[in-house]
Amino acid sequence: MKGRTPNRKEKRWMDFISQYGCIVCRNEFGVFSPSEPHHIDGKTKAGAHFLTIPLCWQHHRSGTNTTECVARHPHKTDFEQRYGMEGVLLAQMQNIYEDN
């Protein structure tokens, strides 16, 4: 999927969340895992790059849905039931960002 190039503020946000690590690994296991931005509402809308949460490959797009791990893609419902709604995870990251 082709997306819009992030502006300076969006890039700063995405750099921050990527360096923070996977929000699920932090919340569930208290560990750091390298992450990538997961776009909650696509990549092309204005402000879309701010609507991102950090997820490791396993929790983002591995396709896993087991008792140990649920990937967001393609298992959104199971992911949110286990780890929380994406909007709640986003709000958590926004609070962490504001505190830094």
C-alpha cells in the first residue's frame, strides 16, 4: 500500500514510537522488542501518520493467532480482545510521548 510521505512532526512521532518498542510486548511482558509503526486508519489521509502504534513484527503482521501471540494483521478482533483496543493503545502512546 502506497502512503503519503510523513511531514516533520509525523516523522518525529513515528521515530519516537519505533524507538519505544512494541507496546504489546511492553504491556504484556515488560520487555523491549524492536517495532514498526502500525497505521490504525490507513496511510493516505491527513494526519494518518499520527494514528500509529508501535508493534513488533510478531504482533503486527506475522499472521499468528495462538495462545501465545495474536498478530494485528489479519486478526484485528482477536488482537483487540487480548491486548486492548487500538485507540486505547494509541492514547497510551500519546501520553508517554507527551511525558517525554
